Amino acid sequence: MELLEIAGLSTSFTTRSGVIKAVDNVSLSLKKGRVLGLVGESGCGKTMTALSILNLVPPPGKITAGKILFEGRDLLTLPEAEMRKVRGARISMVFQEPMTALNPVFTIGNQIGEVLTTHQGITDREALDRSVELLRSVGIPSPEKRVHEYPHQLSGGMRQRVMIAMAIACRPSLILADEPTTALDVTIQAHILELLTRIQAEMGMAMILVTHDLGLIAERAHEVAVMYAGRIVEKADTPALFSDPLHPYTRGLMASIPRPGDTRRGRLRTIPGTVPRLSNLPKGCTFSPRCDIRIDRCDTEPELVEVKPGHWVRCWKAM
């Protein structure tokens, strides 16, 4: 049975330029204990998909279509009071920039403790003790001291560890990790990712890992969904996607990954052009203006089709 099943999800924003679909008819599924990599360039809809799962789309955006079935319930039909019981307890999110996600005027212990007292009904003293344990479990030294400190007193890596501690406090079934290492240096990135995936595996949680880094996905994810201009253009198990990428956008992302021994004198291969503005999408296939194998039929938008068992692609040339 699927832990999470998203069907036909669309999230739109009404602007002066018209209605913009940030998430356009997205369908995904995820089983318990599995990691799904959601990958694509900035602005392709990855973060908005994650926020839609939690029904936290910022105004003037709103979810306009679809279902989000989680543990057998459609989250889009839940009253806000019920949805608040899901956020932080059954589904948690690790945000991209912890300095903006953490409240600067409350101590680390206050912020982790609030999650525990809200969802588990324990006392403030019990919550503080549990916060210390959680900080220790994510590798923060001297947790008895750190629990009384404020976010600005911690390094970027420590703040992200605090975010992970908050995310796992109630042992959720699903973690949404939105570019969890973007603001960190390379060495700290590796430590944070190792910590996150180790905890996910030990606790048997499912995780959606949102990133632009296909190399990271290759190491950490069981399945991959590639997004472009708000739509899924390819999805498959990780080995299948990397051994036989079918969409030209996926192949372009893979070609841009630097490799040892590359002889291009430090120049990275790039995909020509830029992601189109969602308010002015090209006719037909949204990737066609940047595609080097474009055909006349690309003026018509292809559907997402299963071309091999478990391997879906939105491309006329791949069908």
C-alpha cells in the first residue's frame, strides 16, 4: 500500500499576468521507508509541490485540483484543525534555509519543545529533556547547553541539525526535505545528508528529497521524478533513470554533472536557454525551445506515458 499518493495535483497563482500554474497536474506515489528524489532547476515547481502536500501554499496561491492521499486520507479534504495535527506529527519538513525557518527570539529548546507539547501533550520539563536527547541524536555537541541558545548563536550546520531534530521529534511517517544543504559549505553538506538519510533509514520513514543535484539523487533516492515548468517530465526507479534517461531534459541535467578526468578545461556542459516563465509557456512541449531533438509534433503537448514498466516520460521522441 502507498503511504502517499498524489493524483492530478495543480497549484495556481492569480497574478496581473493571469493565472500561473506553479504545479501542473502532478501525480506521484511513495511507499513507506522509500526515498523519492524530486529534481529540476530552480523555479520548476519542486518546492511548491512539497508545500502543497502540507497545504501551506502562500497566498495568492491555492490548490485548484487533485488529491493527496496520505495514510488513506485525502489531505485536501481535511479541516484546518485536522491538518494541523498532521503537520509536524505525521509529515515534517526540513526547510532550505534554517535561519529563516527558525524563530530568532525563542531558544532552540523552546522551538523543539513546542512541537512535542503540541502533538504529544507532554509537560514543558519533559519536552526540554526530550529536546536535549534529540539534539544529541543529530550530533550537536553539548546539547544541554545548546538547548538554551538562540538560532544566531549556532553555525549554519548546527541550525540545520536543529531543523532535522524538530522534523523527527514526533517520529513522522514522511519527511519533506527541501534543498536541505543549499546554504552550507560542501563538507557540512555531506555530513547533513548522511545524518538525514541515516535517521530516515533507522526510523523507517519515507522521504521526498527536493534538490537540483542529480548526483545527490543517485546516491540517496530509490526513485526519481524530474520536474520542468511545473510538470513531471520523467519518473522511474533510480537505477533505471540513470542507466537509460529518456527525456532530453533529464539527459541535459546528467550531462551537466562534473566528472573526474573531464577534459573540457573546467567548462561545464549546460542546457541552452532558461526555464520559461510560467506566465508565458511555449506552445506544446514546454521544453521544446531548448531541445536539440525537437520535431514538428512537439508543438503539441505530450502526455506522461509509461514506456517501460515503472518508467514514465513526457516526450514524443521517447514514445
